Amino acid sequence: MQNLTKQQKILKAATKIFSEKGFHQAKMDEIANVAKVAKGTLYYNYSSKSKLFAATVTDGMKKIMQTISKELESDLPFLDHFRLLLSSSIRLYLKHSEVTKIYVNELSSGLDPETLTEIKQIRNQFIDFVTNILQTGQERGYLKPLNQHLSATALIGIIESLCNNQVNETDDHSMEEIIETIFAILSTGLLNPVKVQF
Amino acid sequence: MQNLTKQQKILKAATKIFSEKGFHQAKMDEIANVAKVAKGTLYYNYSSKSKLFAATVTDGMKKIMQTISKELESDLPFLDHFRLLLSSSIRLYLKHSEVTKIYVNELSSGLDPETLTEIKQIRNQFIDFVTNILQTGQERGYLKPLNQHLSATALIGIIESLCNNQVNETDDHSMEEIIETIFAILSTGLLNPVKVQF
Amino acid sequence: MQNLTKQQKILKAATKIFSEKGFHQAKMDEIANVAKVAKGTLYYNYSSKSKLFAATVTDGMKKIMQTISKELESDLPFLDHFRLLLSSSIRLYLKHSEVTKIYVNELSSGLDPETLTEIKQIRNQFIDFVTNILQTGQERGYLKPLNQHLSATALIGIIESLCNNQVNETDDHSMEEIIETIFAILSTGLLNPVKVQF
Amino acid sequence: MQNLTKQQKILKAATKIFSEKGFHQAKMDEIANVAKVAKGTLYYNYSSKSKLFAATVTDGMKKIMQTISKELESDLPFLDHFRLLLSSSIRLYLKHSEVTKIYVNELSSGLDPETLTEIKQIRNQFIDFVTNILQTGQERGYLKPLNQHLSATALIGIIESLCNNQVNETDDHSMEEIIETIFAILSTGLLNPVKVQF
DNA sequence: CATGAATGAGAATTCATTCAT
DNA sequence: TATGAATGAATTCTCATTCAT
């Protein structure tokens, strides 16, 4: 912990506070206290609260995408690949709920346009990242020819909604149960194929 | 417009401003201006900004649920019922994006606990509302025996995620396209049944 | 209780609230509630909060002076008279601590000059009232030829100080003890005549 | 004046304004103006108006007690000691009437409980301080065996009442006259020993 | 590079007072 | 006479940002 650079200490503290309190409720004073630096040092490294926030989100999401990418570097059959994508996403979402919660919940919280754009970019990178995986599956014939971008957004929406509930409400569903439900819905849908004739 | 009660005028203005700016960025001054009442009148009717916010969300969600309920009072076959649930939800979600956006995005924005609880209650009512519909479908054999609560949460998550994107990003997807994608995913999933053998 | 006039109901409620909260902490809303009249009625009867406050104090002090006067209408020897004055004052002070506390504590609380003058007048009437009694005693040779006005002010100061402490701090001194101490101090002083040679 | 610390400048300005206007009528804006600091600086140094008020009173009373203590560090006979206590108290009371007035008059003005307790403590310290002096006199046989705490309270009450009157009313009594009257009353009482036989 | 005291624009909230009914 | 919804001026307190050291 002692050998973190000041920037890293600040980013770590900011992540903690922003995710606990949200953008507007987080105070620069508290971030400085937690990071054990003077308030001026925050401004020395990041020109404004907005910039610090954007840095926090970008940093966190990049780490998540890198981790998922690494985990997907394998020759698994697509279906296993797909399941792995889901379980990795969920696991990382819950692990980093601090970051993901921010970028889900704070988009409308009055950030300045420049910062907002920065954060939307990183969100879109995540959607593109998922879109690519879906595209591969579709090209190989595993997935229906649905709009990939919408599908990716839907997929992320499911994950966010369930994980958010898990985080906010302390629902009593296990992570396994959540993964299985999401996988079931996304793979073959809610409808019972035996009963429903197409 | 002139024959709205003052409470209604306030609620209408508050809905507009809260959804445009989010909770913390919305200013009581501006709400008062838009409602064309004095700032004191806001406080005469709602004891605090938080209470006004909660009233706004509760009011909006109740209207949405009432509308969906009414639209579902029919003898359609379940599948049509299900499709109607989706399209109604989506249509209303987009129509009332002002309200839905706030209740999705502001849960972590530092509301006082009491108000937070009030808003979570109305969200849970919506989840319960969807859960009930899914339960019916399941009892009649149309839906797989998945956990209904998780399924309902997932369903709402998909809707929120796609609609939020639609609202925030002005994606170029039509409402029809969104409805079809959601319906496809939720009914038979993403996987291609021809290729994937179970 | 039902056959009080509205003015009386208001005065009673105002006395209660002013004495419990002080002038600035007392709210017209609360006084109206306690009096069970509409807020407008307060203003119909008293043109401002200050005026209502002055009416409250004046009314209360007049009642106290009338009562003491009546109790002193007797042919007791002066010393008994003096003791009676003290015990009556203390008893009434404690009984009406609601009123007396106000006029002691609120003189500097930012009342408008006109109202302030009105309240000072009634305080001075009380001092004059006591001054008169002291004058009688002095004329008859019972009291030392001290400045009567200063003596009266001192006497009232002792009573106020001890009674205030009694009211505020719930000191564990009985009313008897307080009366005896005051009487002792005021009659023959603190000094021990045996030891001190004049 | 220029080499006062900012805290001292604030305390000085606060003392002035609080005593002129009382707690509720004093405005933080005005205190900041008088102290020639920004309003935020007030809050940077004292977390609330109440805290600033308490600091003002505590600071002032401590200075008064220190001064009296120093003046009483002498080998005077008790009677002179006693007279010195009175004259010092009165002189300081009048000199610091700014402070003493507030702590006498604002106890019921709706301060928050914590602050109220803080101020009552310092008042009790002053009573204890006087009680100690009376105790010494009593042990040495100079004073009657009256309850010391009540006596001290009475003594302070006399001083406060007369000085308050002096300050508020600009009575035309000289300080000498006030000291002599108080000394006379407290030493041998109001009663004329020649006439009254015990 | 780092600090933290100082700043002041900005916001929520209060409440005496008014006035249409 | 009586009412109470409506008002808006006034005030406390917050907190991102700056800058002298």
C-alpha cells in the first residue's frame, strides 16, 4: 500500500468514495482524507472533480475489460465461451460494483458535457466489446441474426439490473442462481418450447 | 393547463426538471419557476426536496402501472399477453422516460433513507407486478420454471437498458426494432436452435 | 376552557409557547395550533408577532402584581410584610416562570424598539412597585437609607437569579430553602455580625 | 489589531455582534463583514453558528475569571477581599457587558442542546468560583453559615440585575453607587439594625 | 510537487405576513 | 370576523476551487 503512487492512492480513494456515495454526495475533502493527501494534491493531479470522476470510471472499466479479455483467450466451444462471458461479467460486476454502479447511475447527475462524453465513450467500448463477441457467435451460426448492438445492450442491461438488485437490496439469491437465470434467459428465452408451438 | 391544481402544477414541473437534471442538479428555484408558483409554495405542499422527488417518482410509476394493468385486461392468449406487456412497458417507459430515468439513476444519489425507502418500494411494486404476470404464464405452462422474481428483474433490466440507451444516446433504432429484439431474446433466447443441440 | 374568548385563547397559547421556546424560537404556526385558531386570526387580533409578545408579557406581569398587591393588603408588622413580599414574589415567579422568564431573557432578542419599550415599561412598573414597598419600610425606619431603586432592582435580581436557576437547572433546593436564603441575605446580609466588628 | 490571528478576529467580531443583537438577531454575514473574513472562513473555524456563540461566551467568561483570580491573589483581610470580589466582578461585568449580557439573556433562545450545555457549564464554573470564595469566608467565620451555592447564585443575580439595568436603561447611577449598594445589601442586609430587634 | 487555510457563489429551507374568500 | 393557502425575503450552511507558502 505504501508503494502506490499518489495518483494511484487518489484513484483508489476516489473509486471507494464515488461508489459509496455517488458523484454529488462524494466530497473532495473526504477523498483527500481517505487517500491521505492534501486536498490541493487532488487538484494538482486532476483538474476538477469531474475529471477525477471520469478517470475513476475509465480506469475501473478498463481493468474489467482487460480481465474478461484475458479469460476469454481460450479455444472453448462457443457455448462455453458465451457462458464464460456471462459469468465473468457478473463476477467482475459484483466485485467491482463500486465502479459499475457509478457509471450506471450517474450518467444523468449533472456532469459537465465533456466529462459525460468521456464516460459514455468507455460505456460504449464495453458495449462494443460485447457486441464483438456476439458477432463472432453469429458469424459461426450459434446466435440468431438479431441486431448485435441491441443484443449487447440488452445483455448488459440484464446483468446490471440483477447485479444492482443484488447489491442494493441484498436479495437472497446466490451468484450461481443469478448466473443460471441469466444464462437460461439469454440462451433459450423464457418460453417453454414444449408448450409453445412456432 | 390552467385548471390544474397547484399540487399538479408542481408535480408536473418537478417531473420535468428532475428528469432533465437529476436529483442533485435540479434546483428548487427552477422547479418553482417552471411551476409558476413561489418557492415557498413548494415547501407548503412538500416538506422537502426529497419528499417532492419521491412524490414525483411514485406518482409517475403509479400512472404507468395503472395504464399497463388496463391494457392487459383482455382475454388474449398468453403469448399475445406477454408481447403486449413488453410493448406497453416499453412504450410507456419511453413516454415517461422523464420519470423512469430518475428512478433508475438516482437511487444512489444521496437521498435521505426515508425517501430512498419510499422509492424502492414503488420499484419493488413494479417488479412484483411483472412477477405476477410471469407467474400466471408459468402456471399455465407457457414459461419455463425459472425464478420469477429474477426473471422479472431481468426483464425490467433489459427494458431499462435499451430504453435508457435510446433516450440518452439517441441511438438510431426504432421502437419497433427494440420491441422485436426484446421479444425475441426473452421468448426464445439468443441461441440459434438449429445449430445448438441440447 | 370552551368559554374563553378568542383573544384569551390566543394569549394563553402564546404565553405557553413563548415561555417554552423564547421569542425567536416560538412560531406563529405553533401558537395558532395550540390556540386552535387559524393563523390569520392571530393577525386579526394582534398586528404582529412582537405585539402579541408584548401583550403576553404585559398581561402576565399585571396579574402577578395584582396578586401580590392583594396579598399585601393587610396590617402586618413591616417585617412580616417584607417577608410576605419576598415569598409571594418567589411563589408567583416560579408559578408564572413562563412569563417571567421571557421578560428577563428576551430583552435583547431583537424586538422592534416600540415593543421593547412597552416591555421595559412593565418591568419598570414592577420595579416601582417594589420600590414603593421599600420606601414605606424606610420611612418607618425599618430599612437602611439606601437608594430604593437600586435596592429594588437588586431584590428582583436575586429572585430572578435563584428562580431562574431553579427553573433551568432543576437544582435540588426547595422553595422554602430559597425563600429563607433570600430573606436572610436581604434582611441582615451575608456577614456574620459576631466576627465582624464595625 | 492587524496581528490578531483569524480566529481572534472572528471571536472579537462575534462577541461584538452577538452582544449587540443577541443570538438569533446576529447574522453570520455581519460577523464575517466585521471580522473582515469571508463567510466560509467562519465555518472553516467554527462548525456552526451555535459553536461560534459558545466559543464567544466561553472565551469571554474565562478571561473574566482569570482576571478576578489574579486580582484576588493578595493577603487582604477577608472583608477587603469580599469587597474586592464585588467591585472586580462589577467592573468586569460592565466592561465585558458584551459577553455577560449574552450568557444571561440567551440561555432560553433555542440553542441546540449541546451548545446550551457548554454555556451552562461555564456559567456553573463562575458560580463555583464565587462559591469557593464564600466558602473560605464562612470557614474563617466571616460569613453566616448559609447555603453557599444559593448565596453565590444570589450574589451573581444581584450583580447581573443591577448591571443589566445599568447597561440597558442607562440608569443614572454611578458605578461607585452600585458597588456601595451591593456591598451594603450583601454585607449587612437591607434591615436597619437599630430599629429591628432580633 | 505538495499543502490546507481561505474563499464566495450557490442552495435548501424557514416563517412572518398577506389577502382572497 | 375568521381562515389558511400562498408568498418571497432572508439566512444558514456547503463545498469545489484557488493560491500563497
